[in-house]
Amino acid sequence: MFEQAYSFNQNISGWDVSNVTDTIKMFDETEELSDSNKFEIHTSFSSNNNWSYVWWESYCSESAMRSFTWMVRRKGSSVSAD
């Protein structure tokens, strides 16, 4: 979908991807997609079993993961970055 959209840098984590069946190459070569947007997208889209990107450790900064952990804990849930 965004393959080779070199300057794409939007947070689309609010999109409903529950019926998406193929995410392979969806974000390939989106060179300007920020770590922050990758983190938000990954956090949202990874609930879909067809999500094909492993951005948690590769693109999500340590401070973003700490911030996300704090937000989840604040809501009374638990999360692990492992």
C-alpha cells in the first residue's frame, strides 16, 4: 500500500486493519516514516495475525517504549517489551 512511498510519514495507527489479510511490503521503502510513527502503527496493527513487520525492537526507541509502558500501566494493564 505504501511501498516506495519514500516521503510517507503519517501516524495511521487508528485505521481498522482487522480484515487485512496481507501486509507484506506494505511499508517497504517508506524511508521517511519516523520511529515514533512506526511504534504507534506497530502497536496498533500487530494485533492482526497477518501483521508482517517486527518493529517493536528494531524501530521503537527505548524512550518510546518506556512512554508506552507507562501509558498502559496507567490504564491498569501490563505490557512487556520482550
